[in-house]
Amino acid sequence: MLTTNAHPTGRHFLQIPGPSPVPDRILRAISSPTIDHRGPEFGRLGLKVLADMQAIFKTQHPVMIYPASGTGAWEAALVNTLNAGDHVLMYETGHFAFLWNRLATQLGLKTEVLSLPGLEGWRNGVQADLIEQRLKADSGHSIKAVCVVHNETSTGVTSDIAAVRRAIDAAKHPALLLVDTISGLAGADFQHDAWGIDVSISGSQKGLMLPPGISFNALSPKAIEASKACKTPRSYWGWGEMLEMNKTGYWPSTPNTNLLYGLSEACDMLLADGLDNVFARHQRWAAGVRAAVTAWGLAIQCADPAVYSPILTGVMTPEGVDADAVRKVIYERFDCSLGTGLGKVKGRMFRIGHLGDSNDLTLVATVAGCEMGLKLAGVKLAGSGVQAIMDHFSSHPGGLAKP
């Protein structure tokens, strides 16, 4: 049982790459009284959030909204478009791409994984030329889908999805393109229609600034046609009944009503600010954090500056330094949560999230906590990351951050 002094004074610094800090405005919306999910007021809410999410995904086509985590949306994308035994090309850029591949194999799909060798695959983005080469070699078109991660949360790499689309087209291959943008959506530019994506997958707890509990599939007409021919048994995840009921703003099962209030508020905030402004803000925050890491003399997990993530920065600790021990010091001494290294990079790096309800001072304070924690853990630093991030923000004015 929690004691009355379980939480320190002041706000906890939740600087993991999701769940992200939730703005008070959204928390207040979520706390509104629950309404009848079959009544007229809910129908209006349903139509609004469905239309808003089309704007966020930059699509004119349907968006499915599930009461689920991003993992559920992974499964929904696969079971609506593919049959057991289908050949699927998965590109591994980090731990979440690895997990998506594992889920696909558990569903009975025949997966083939592409990646750069060793840890290089986890320090770089999707290599579209490798996908093009593999699809050109697939003259019989046995590969039914290509699955890639837009923003790899475990490594801080944002891949070029438009290049993947061009690779598929250059190979003249009919494979579907499925893209995980769970941590990218509403923080990094994402264009479902313009990039020719068939199914986009996302969740509520990253750039949308909500608690976990909502996931999404944005569809293309080609994906919808594939779902009609798909023989995989599905019920809860099935698009067919949802597509029909969503036309009037309702769901075939019970939706997460109060989180949809929060989603409506989040969309209002993002769309009023303008998505381009939102993306620019995240890029500026990310550049400030990277300036700090560079000043410390530590390596950034993403090895290619062209695909640095605006959502998070992976910080590699020196050889022999346990990154999780550093994180523990920072948490216990300064009440700041940082993302752990996952999979192949467990203990070798930590992750600083710069998204959600943040601003310049949030990130300056986060860098200060990291700098103090690194020193307390015995890590020798080349210089002051705090000074570097302050210099960056003061010389790159961005106006008042919104939300």
C-alpha cells in the first residue's frame, strides 16, 4: 500500500520516450463524466476524433481506433491483411522491430528479416536499397508485405519511409507496406497517403500526449481490399464491422470513452498549433539534447545524423559503465526517469525522451539531472552539457512551446 509520502515534492521528470508527460488540459478532459457510448453525444465525439486522426495521419482514408496498446495495433494490421504462412519481409532497426517480427511469427507468418550486420543495424535507419534488391529477386511475388518501423523507440532512429515506398515501386512489387509509427506520429513528419503506406500503426502515449490505452490503424484502399480477401480469423481486431459502424461515429464493442475525450483535446491542441510547428519544436528540442550529449563527449546511439530522431536521443555510456546503474542514480537522486537500453543495447545506453508536455526548461533540467547523475556514477565528461543545451536554445529561439 502506498504511503502518504510515496511521491517527492514537485513534478516527476518523466523523460522516457513514452508514455510521455500528459498536459493538464488533456487530463482534465479525461476526467469528464463518462457518457453513453450508444447515445447521440458519443456519436458526435466519435465522428470528431475519427476525422481529427485522419488529419494527424495525413490521410483521406479510414482510421481504426482500438482500446488497446500499440501491440494490439501491430496484431490488427497483420491479421486483417495476411494469412498464416504468408511470406513477410521485416526490416530490423531495433528492439521494437524485433518484437513486431516475433509477434508476426507467433501468428504463423513466415518472416524474413533484413538488417545491417551486428549493432550497425540498431544504429542506422532502414536501408531502402536492401528492400528494393530483395523484392526484385522475388520474381514470383511470394512476399506479401514489407514491415518497417518509422521511429525506432529503442535506438533514436527515424527511417525514411518515402524511400521505402520508392524502393517497392522501383521493384514493381505488389507487396503491402505496413509501417509502425507508434512513437513517430505527431512528433515527426508522417504522411500516410503521400508516402503510399497501406497500414500505419500508432498509439496514444507518445506524440499524442495521452496515457497508454488507444491504438490506431490508418488504412489504404489497397489494405481494405486485402482485408476482404484475408482468411485469417479475427473478431475484435476486424476492420469490417468497425468500418461500417464508424460511419456514424460508433464502435462495435465498448470504446474507451474517457480516453477519447483526451484524444479529442490532444488533436485540438496539435491541429491548432499546426503540425509543421509541432514537428519543428521536436526537432529543436532534439538538437538541444544532442548538443548536450556531444559536449559530454559521449556517443549518440544513432550513427547517422540524417536520421536522428526528434522524439528521443539514445546516449551510449563509456565501455565498462552500466547505463542502468547511471539511470538508477539519476532517478533516486533527482526524480527523473530515463529510458533503459533494450535488447542488444541493454546496459550500454540510456534514452532521453523529448516529447509530450515539455518545454525548453524541462529539457535543460533533464540534462542537468543527467549530468549530475553521470558525474556521481563516476563518468568523466568532456564538458558541460547543461551549458551546451542552454547555448543552443538561446541561440535558436523557438517561441513559447505549445502545448
